[in-house]
Amino acid sequence: MLQTSLLQAKLPDLHPFLAANKMKWCIALLSAFLACCAAQPSNPCQDSTISSLPFCDYNLTTKDRVIDLLGRLTPAEKISQLGHGAPAIDRLKIPAYQWWSEALHGVAKSPGVHFGGKVPVATSFPQILGIAAAYNMSLVRSMAEVISTEARAMYNVGQAGLTFFAPNVNIFRDPRWGRGQETPGEDPYLASQYAMNFVKGMQVGDDYRYIKAAVCCKHFAAYDLENWNGTDRHHFNAIVTDQDLVETYFPAFESCVREGSVASIMCSYNAVNGVPSCANDLIQNKVTRDQWGFQGFIVSDCGAISNIQSAHMYTNNTDDTVQVALRGGTDLNCGGFYQKYAMDAYNNKKITDADLDLAVGRLFAFRIALGMFDPHETQNYWKITPDQVNSQAHQELALDASRESIVLLQNNNKALPIDKKMKVTLIGPNANATNTMKGNYNGNAPYLISPLEGLQKLGVSVSYAMGCDVKCASNSGFAEAVTAAKSADVVVFVIGLDQSQESEGRDRDDISLPGMQEQLLDTVKKSISSNIPVIVALMSGSSVDISWALSNADAVMWVGYPGQSGGQAMAEILVGMVNPSGRLPFTMYPKDYVNQISMFDMSMRISPGRSYKFYTGTPVFHFGDGLSYTTFSYKWSASPTVEEAPVQYSKSGGLVVSRESLRRAQIDYEVEVTNTGSRGGAVSVLAFMTSSEQGAPMKQLFDFQKVYLEAGGSVKLFFAATERDLSLVDEQGKKELNAGQYLISIGELEHRVDIV
């Protein structure tokens, strides 16, 4: 692909949201004002004064074009391009460019994106933790393709850039983290698969000559703390072992690079083992570029370059700060530090022309690869028009995503689905939620269907009483909720969180329901007949201890932040029009968990352990939990085999395989899945590996597939356990296949493998 060869031989071949501080808001508002006045982006090379120059010749290689352009720029002009707001270079007709656009789960508000005019809205998909709950990578790919199409349509009319600070592929390490909602969850394999498919869906289109949209995997590395116990993300120094880096914190980023050929990576605010991420030559150059083969550019999180000096005190003057950041691999500064101080560093010989050429060359390589310097009529992507934004097909995909993101966790006595003729009372702070359903990093949604509206649209007789808001600091609304519930055939509580509880810049101290929400549940439950079913739907972007529901509710659902059609999807599942198929992409911990582990401790193995791979306690709900209205059975449809390798079988029927065999072959599993229930439904079949080696994860995901089956239908699924899947990471960060006993679990099936 074009993007994998852009910068061979290193060339010479505010990020995230504005909540951080007032200055970011000012920058964003100014940028949005300028964007609203923007016209369709022009091709600078159509100007007759430069059209004959080599950097305008689209028959040349990107590398040759960039080299020619660099040779025409002065040091001051190069330095001017090192900030997210890159000014025009008038003498060469190069227009200004805003690098900062957002598209986490739809084109989103940001300095480079302006809603209004020809494009007032964009499709709003569920927040990413919900997308991960679908365990459907074709859905991820389709979502990303829709986002990039809408992004191109907006760019073509001057309302967005083509470089997006998404996806967030950090591991959801701790349930208190305010930005866990943005991520694909706690498992490195799931996050890696998500990363690869999102990147490919955004960047690869139907014109192989150009990148459709350039995306950015963030935040590298080991970033998952906002502000906890007196330390914020700008000052936090993450102490991480080599084992945890390789096993947990790196895999999704490596997948972005090796599998996705991602255009850029964002370095994070925090330091890693004493070195600020944006000055970290080890992880940015030696690992990312030298080991993984990264060919793109690295952008700082917004303000992270200045943090090197002001927050981490890693340097004590601006010259040194510019030097360590630029030579540490950070090409683009989201912020203005480079633009303000790099000329002094250059004049004081702290940085050289070669340093500038490397960074600026990488940036212009992608502007060229995105087609910004080439005739519009030669590019397929210029045919994308605003009428393709918020199309019927895009709305339907967003609805399907919402349906697949919802997780049924408990369904005692088949309380769900309910009969549409039943009188329903909706209670709770999120029962009529709209904006809450978007989560953070959102755009202007075309509509927001709340749970209340969703049921009303289906013709269900529904009454509503909030009871209390999300903070639930008062019980003054409880009496109204009790009155409404007494007249119902079924009571549905829609409880949980919103951005006032978890967000960028805001971690939680407590993972219980906020305020008096649990008292609201208990008060209403005790006031109604025991014959009235109670359904609890949790709207959140993270783990919440809802132990109350385990013993008091008939059914429990996790709905995440389900996007523009979230209420419709939830209503369809409640009445049985849609069969739920989501599975948790995170562990739901008991509330005391936060008292057992410091959020500052980055270790995955610290007692009682982090994530399903290491947690030794009893969770409220497990990673991978998820029920259906139908049932599925599993059986081996063929004996596990190893192709083209000598094997033998143990007395227990397991395979005995040598390490040498697995280095050139794989263990093949053929599983037959049958829908044994009375209605059609989808199921995600998860494949785990467990090793007997001391210190190994209790189990770890290595594959998954999602399939839809009509009642009585069967399908054969194929899984392969490779050397990579069975390898373990040791304390030195080395990943290798070890001799020992392994257990392969697929669905409800288990198979033993002895590796010798």
C-alpha cells in the first residue's frame, strides 16, 4: 500500500478534548471560527507559478516530491509547519493546514472540524467500549469506512481536515479511568484487532494511490490516568516493567503499525520510567520505528511538549526541550512550543537541518499522500459529496452497532423479552438520556433517540419518572418514581454514569453507583409487588458495581453509551424485536476493588490482579459475559490437528506437539456451533489459552468470531492456535514459546495441548 512506503529510509526517502484548560477552548473556538469561513480546499499546484516544480509532479514518487519541497523551504518555514495549526507558505502557494481533527466514533467537534453549512451533522456511533462489546470486527471496519467517507465529504467542502486523532487504543487497565469509555477494553488481543480494523477502515479506500483519511493511534505509551489522588496526567510517571509493556501496553500500537500501516501515533502526557513519552527515544524510535517498522509521523498530545520541561522537569530550558522532543521522535507538536522555540534551538545549534527535514518531511509526505497537492479530477475521493453524510445506510449501520453493543448480563426466569402490550414504567437518571448516549469526543448527531422515545416509537405504553439525576444527591424525586412504578406491569431502571462522572481529565474514586442511585432502586423495588419484573439497564463507559441487581433485579443489561440510535436499540431488545449479542469487553469489579490497588501502580499482576487475565477476586460480571434469548451448543466437528508436523496424542486425548513443529505450523480447531433455541440470534465465540507456567495469565484471549444463526441452524468455525498465540512474555519482555501444558478453551469446549 502507498502508506507503507512513504518514508523509507527515514525520509530523506490539545489533543483530546478541550476540557483541559481555557487556552485550549480559545484555540478551538478560534479554529472553528476560521473553519466556518473556509472554502473548498484548493490544489496549490494548479497555480502556474509553481505547477512545473517537481514537488507538484504527481508522477514522481512521494519521496522525491518531498525532497524537492524541503530543498525550497527556509529553516523558519520548516519550523512554522511543526505545530497543529500550520500556516500558509505563500511564496510556494502552500495553504495553511489544521492537523487536529477528531473522529473517535464519528466525525467530532475539534479545531479542524466545523459543523454547519453543507454538513450540519455526522453519524454518531456508540462509544468505543460499546463497539468493542460487539466483538465484530467487520462492524468496526464498516464503521471506520463510514466515518472516513463522511470526513472526506466534509473536507471536500472545507469543513474538516484529513488527519484525525483517533483511535484511542490504550488498555483499560483500571476501572476508575475516565477515558476507558474511548477504548476497546482491557484485553490486548481485542484492542489489537480493533486497532487494525479501525485504521484500515479509515485509511484504505477505493483509490490505491491515496490515503482516504490519515489516523493516529493514541496515546503512546502506558497512558490511563487523568487526575487521581493529587497527581494528574501531565505529571504522572508510569513505572512499567518490560513484561507489562510487551504483554499489555504495546500490542495494540504494534498492531496499528504492523497490521494497519497507521499514518501517525500520538505520544502521551505521562512519562514512562522517568522519560516523558514525547521525548522517549527508546519507545518512539528504537521500538516503534526500528523494531516495528513505523513509517509515519508522531504527534504530541496537546501541550505535551511543554510538559517535558514544565511538568516533568526533564529539561530546564526551551532549547533542550525542543532537542529531546524532536530527536526523541516527535515530529508534530499539538500546541505551539516548537513554533515558538525551535528557531532559537536551531540558531543555538541544538537541532540541525537534518532534524527539521526528518520531521517536516514526514508531515508533507502525508499531505501529499492524502492528495492535497494533486488535481482533484484525478482522485476518486473528490467525488464524495455532503449528501453521503448521514445517509440512510449510515443511519442503519449506527443502529445495528447500537444493537450489537448492548450486553444482556442476567435474565432470571426469562424476564426478557417483555410483551409489547405490557405497561412499562421507566425510572432513572438515564431513562430519558440523549446527549449522555454519545459519550465523549462526539459530533453533532442527526438525532438522539432516548430509551423513553425508543419505547414510545414501538407503541409501548410507557410512563416515566426520573427519580433523580446522575449525581442523585437528593431523594426528592423518589416518591414520584414509586407512584409511577406501582401502576406498571414491568419496571425498567436506566441508571449509571455520564460525563460528569467519567471523562477526559476526570477519574473516579468510587466505582459504586453515584449518590443515592442504589437507594432509588431499593426504594422502588420495596414499594411494588414482587410479581412485577424489575429490569436494570446500566448506561456507563466503565465498570460499576451493580451487585444490588444480582439479587434484586430479574434482568440486567449494560448499554454503554449507545450513540444516536441507542434508545431504539435498547427498546428493540427489551421487547424482543432484536436478540442481544454483546459481551463485556471489561471486568465489572466489586466496589472494594479500588481500595485494594493504587491507580498509580501499573503492574497487571499486583494483587488481586488487573483484568480478567490476572484478577483473582470474584467479579460482579466477568470479561466476556453476555447472554442471548436463544441458546447455543458447541462440539468439535473435527479432531484438533497440526498440519504438516509430527504429533502424538496423550492418554487424555490431547495433542503432544514439539516447539519446533509449532514454529512452522499451527494447531487447527474446527468447531460446530448450533442454535438450539427457538429464535435466531448472533453469538461471539471466544477462544482462550491457559498455560501451566508460573506467572502466566490465568487465561488469555487469542481469537474470536461472531456468527448469526437461525433457530436450529449450525455452522462450522475454524480457529488456529499459532506459536504467537501460545507464546508467553517473560520478566525481561521476551516473548517465546515454552514447553508445558496448555488448555485451549473455545466456547464451552476445552482441549489440552502438551508442548515439549
